[in-house]
Amino acid sequence: MGSAWAAGSEGVAEHTGFFANPETWVAVGFLLFVALLGKLLWTRIAALLDKRSADIARALGDAERLRIDALRAKDDARRTLDEAAAEAEAIVAQAREEVQRMQHRATQHLETAIALREQQALDRIAQSEAAAAKQVRDMTIDLALAATRALLREQVGAGKAEALVNDAIAELPRRLH
């Protein structure tokens, strides 16, 4: 078709100009179409790129805020950890002091209990010594009385006994005063 048209239009091509050529108009139309389509595509691509850029900027802003929040949370956690460590140290120090006080009280209580038991043992020993001394004294008195009775029976007769009793009665007022 193009060769027939070209063969039939040989004489016409000589008389027509650049703007009369349909291929020129097809090329111009194609260029206008490409330009309009390019502009439309460029506008849409630019809008998409702008939207993507805004999304990225928003994501970066969110990421920065999250980073700042994370750093703040990290600082808060570190501060809380430091406070907890200080509080734990204070509790341990207080517990150590309490243990020392309890040890001191226990030592004092033990010393008091030992002293009390020692005093009780000494009191029992003293009571035992007193009881033994009293028993020895009582036995000595019983022996002395038995010996005196036996001696008096042997040496003192009936007449001498009365004189000795009278002398003892006479001496009583002097010895009692």
C-alpha cells in the first residue's frame, strides 16, 4: 500500500510541503501523544515518588521518635536499676546492722544466762556446803552430847550432879546478861 501510494503520489510530493505530508502529522501526533502521556506519567510518577518520599520521611520521623523513646526508656530503666541497686545496698547494709545487733543481744543474753547458771551453781554449792556443815555440826553435837552423858554418868555421881546443876543455875543470870 505504501508503494502504490508512493508511486501514485510521486507527482504530488513535488508540489506538497513538509506540513502536507501525513507522516509528519503522525510523527507530530505521536510526539504530542508521548509528550502528553509523558507529562501525565511524569505527574503520576512524581506524585507517587512524593508520596513515597513523604512516607519514608514519616517512617524516618517515627523511627527517630521511637529511637528517642527507646533511649528515654533505656535511661529510665538504667536510673531505675541504679535506684534499685542503691536500695538493695541499703537493705543489705541495714540487714548487716540488724544481724550485728542481734548477735550483740544474743551474746549479752548468753553471757547473762551463763552468769545466772554460774550463780545458781554457786548457790547450790553453798547450800550443799551449808547442809554438809550443818550435818557435821549436828553429828558433832550428837557425839559431844553422847560423850558428855557417858562422861557425866561415869564421873558424876548423884550428889555431885545436884551441886553442878545448882552452880549452873547460879551462873545463868550472869551469862545471859
